[in-house]
Amino acid sequence: MRLTGMMAGGPPPGDGGEDNIFTRDRPPSSGEKRVRQGVVLAVVLLVLGAVWLYLQGGENRALNALSPAQRAALFQETRDSIRLMCLSDAGVKKAFKGRCAQQSDFLARFPECDEACKQEIAPFLPEATR
């Protein structure tokens, strides 16, 4: 029995023309190019989304990594800062409006921020939008 074609190490069956699926020289069709581009785009968007989500939780991870004593001290220091800058009658509320919003958002992330704390900082937190 004699082997012919690919099994014998020879050329693939047929004339080796452009329709030969075994050739490495065949360029991808336009449909294959679109599918590849779509897959690459989906993977890139998925990676970017994962990185964005990871970065959004950075402050929470940092707060959770602190020891309870360190977290309590940072909470108290931040709360005192908000009271001094934002809640005092010194008339500086408008000058520090952006800073007060940032500090209030940060303070709301602490587990120590109870209902009284949340009511105190509520005027400075950005309103939820849909």
C-alpha cells in the first residue's frame, strides 16, 4: 500500500490552489478579520472594565487593611476636619465646597460612620442621579 499526499509528507491533495484549506498562505477572509477584531475589542474592553472596577474599590481596601485603632484615629481626624472646615460658622463653607464633598464621601466609607455621622455629612455628599 502506497501513501500519497499529506501522509507521505507531500503536498496536500488537490492542486494546492487558493481554495485549499491546508495552506498557510491563505489570508483570512473579511468575515474572519471582523470576528478577530471583535474578539480583540471585547477582550480589551473587558480588561479595562476589570481594571476600572478594581481601582474604584481602592479606598475601601485601604480602609479595611488598617488596624481598628488606626482606622478609628483616621475617622476621628477626618470627622474633626469636616466639622472645622465645613460645619463651622466661620463662613468658609463655600470656599471649601469641593473639599467638603470629597471628605464627606471619604468619611461615609468608614464602618464607624453611623446614622448621626451620615446625617451630619449629608449636605455635602453629591446627590444620587439616575
